[in-house]
Amino acid sequence: MTEPPRELTDPAALKAYAHPLRQRILRELHRNGPATATTLATALGENTGATSYHLRQLARHDFVREDTELGHGKERWWRPVSTDIRFPRSAGQSPEVQAVLAKLADDGLAADLATYARFAERRAEFGEWADAVPYSRGAVTLTPEELMRFFADYLDLLNRYRDNHDPDAQNSRRLLVRWVAFPDPGDG
């Protein structure tokens, strides 16, 4: 069952979430499951002190939690808390929060494009999955409220497939799905 979305309204939590290394830590935890500061440091090419500090900051704002069932002795394992993080609309926010939201969006899109480029470079290694890259571009005229309903419908569809997937299905694999909409800068 899909957990309810978490909207980040606290500026301190938003800033904590937006930190580039913390974003990398969260992506690694979502991709590979629970990890220690040491395993994250190795995977991300960072030092353990840095990953340990940033895990504690993420935990302080409830983005990760310690997994006490996996830890032994002083070993601390961490897991991500939520997969559906929502951000407040930029309008009406302080200039500082607007800047954090803009940087988070820019960094996220750049990371997604870099991930796609890594896939494209290695496409031949993916066998039949090499051609399984549906792509669509389009434009639609909507009100802001209609856009939010469109986005909600998209999330419902994504969650339906995620929640109803048979984990034992043969020939299935994790797919990265991205959706973005923005005003046409040449329109208006």
C-alpha cells in the first residue's frame, strides 16, 4: 500500500532535504535499500564522517530512520522513510525558500539527465530492455488547478503500477520514471 505523501512546508527541512550529498544518499538508499554510513561512503566516494553526519541530519528531519533490526553493536543501518515527497508551490514563499526549490528542481533534472546518459552509453548491455524506453513530448493548455489534477492522476497511475507489481514476475526490472511540466517560455 502506498503511504500518504509528505509535503515539505518547513524551510529547515526543505533545506536539509535539498543538500546535494543528502540527495545522493537518499537516491542510494532508495535504489539499494538500507545501508550504513560506511557502505554509503564507499558507494558514493565520500568519507564515512561526511555520510554519518548527513545521515544524522536527514534523520533529524525524518527523511531516514535507523533500522535497529539490521544493526549489531555500534553498527547503524539506515533506511529512507518516504518515497513521495511533495514541495510547496514557489509562489508565496520567501525568496530564500524559492531559491532552494529552484535549485532542488535544477539539481534533480540534471541528475536525471546524467542518469539517462549513463544508461544511453551502456544501452547495448540491457538486452531486450535497450529498446524499452517509451518517450513522449507534448503540450497542453491548462489552468494551474487542472495541472495539479493532471499531476495527481499521473501519481495515481504510477502508484497503481508500483503497488500492484508482482515482485516475483519474471523479466521485470526497476525503471526510472520521470514527469515534468512547465510553462512554455515562448508562449505569452
